[in-house]
Amino acid sequence: MDIDALEAVRRPEWQRLEELLAKRRISGAEADEMAALYRFVAADLSRIKQENADVDTVRYISNLVQRARGQMTRRRGHPMATVSRFVTAELPAALYLARWWIIAAYAFSIAVACAFGFYWYNNEDLLLSLAPESALRAYANDDFVNYYSENPAALFGTQVWTNNALLAVVSAVTGITGVVPIYILYGNSTMLGQTAAIVSYFGSPGLFFSYILPHGLLELSAIYVATGAGLRMFWSLLAPGRRTRMEAMGREGRALLTIGIGLILILLVSGIEEAYLTPSSLPVWLKITIGASTTILLWIYILVLGKRAADADAGHTGIGSEAVSGYYQPVS
């Protein structure tokens, strides 16, 4: 296709669309004209995106198409429709596409925590090198338990939510390095294993799991989601596929933002569980069942709703539509 010939023929239509967009108010006839021009210009953009076109021309037409689409749809969409699309399509699709990285984070963390937990549990001298036996027993039987109820539930829940959100943000944002989130996950997992060993050895394994599982299943899942999403962005830098590295990172960056918003809600639920469910007087089996149920629901959301949103027919990727995320410039 001759790009110069196309530009010479279509330039008047592009300019006319720009004139209509510059008006504060348009008539009904002009609105119809804008809709028709939008379809023509969008088709032109689709054609030249496949060619090695002039960058300025592509940017100019992309801007026209985005402005026209926004002008024609801004009064038609209801805010709740955007929220619904995010919750039922974009977020689950983004999580589904990152599922293998999330599962890898799960496997790595559990393996490290179990290895360190068993090693410390079976080495009494190593445990006693941390503190006197009396202090360790006091921690296992008193401090560990009181941690969840020594502050007002609302304040404690807010602190937990804030701290976990910060950890999740750091894990996700530093994912591009490929090293930092793994280091954070490793440190968190070794600390979990060490705590499990101390409480299990000087208290009981049942005590540890009765206070960790009600909230920890969902809380740790959120950290694994953040780590997996961050590492997926790192992989897009190493293996962008048929896209340029900047394009691949841009798309994964928007998907990461989508997941980040979802993590706020996930961590809110886990914070409520840690502040209200874990220290409650409910039977241990019921508390663990509630905590496990919320985690199972998260994975149903990822694997069932996410697969449906990301399949070929729906085509959601977690980055939004082109009207929101923008168009990519063609490269040679």
C-alpha cells in the first residue's frame, strides 16, 4: 500500500474530523458526519498500522481516533458499566494470563518455608541461638497469640492492610528487575518457616496453623499474585515475542496496574480476616474453613472467570480497550 497516496486522498477527511472535534457543540447532522468520519479514519489507522508509516502520521491519526471515540461515547457509558467490565473481564483476564507465574511464586515460597521450617525445627541448638529458651517459649505461647488481639481490630486491620499493600506494591513494581521480588519472597518465606519452627517446637504445630491459616492463605496468595505479575513483566522484557520490548513492557505494565487495583481489594479482605477472624472465638476448624474458602473463591475467579474473559472470543487481556490503552506505532 502506498502510504503517501493514502495520505493525499484521506487528508481532507482527517482535517474535517479534527474541525468537528474542535467544536464545543455540534448539530445532529455533524454528529452523524463525525461518526462516519470516525469509521473511515479508524479504518485508515488499521491499514497504516501494518505498514512502516511515518511516525508523526500514525500519532496524528491515533490521536484523532481516540478523541473521536471518546467524544462519541463519553455520554453513553454509565460509570457502573466500566466497573463491571473491570471486575468481570479485565481483572480476571489479567490474573489468568499471569497464572503460571503466580503458581511458580506459590511453589517457590512454600518450598522455602517448609525447608527452613523443618531445618530449624529439627535443630534445637539453632533455635536456642536466637534467644533464651524462656523467651522463645513466651513468644510461642503468648506473644505470637497476643499479636492478633493486642490492638483494636479496626486499627490492626488498617495497619495490616497498609503493610501488606506496601509489600505487594514493592514486589510488583520491582518485578522488572527479575531479582528483587524473588529476594523479598525468599526473605518472607524464611521468616515464615522460622516462626513456624519456633511456635511448633516451644508451643505446638496446631497453635501455629490455627493462627496463620485463617488469614494467611489469602494474604500470602495476594503476595504471590503481586510477585507473579511483576515477574511476568520481567519476562516480557526478556522475551517480547513479535512485539517490540517497549510495546511488550507497556502492555504488561497496564496489566500490572489492573492487577494492582485488584490486590487492594484482596488485601482488604485478608486484613479483615486477620483483624476480626483470626483472633475470634470461633472454632478453629470454622476459621480455617472461612479463610480457605476465600482463597478458593479467588482461584475460581482466576481460573474460571479469567479463562472465560481471556479466551479467543472475548479477547480481554487486562489492559483495557484501545480507546483507553492507546494504539501502538508500527515499527520496521
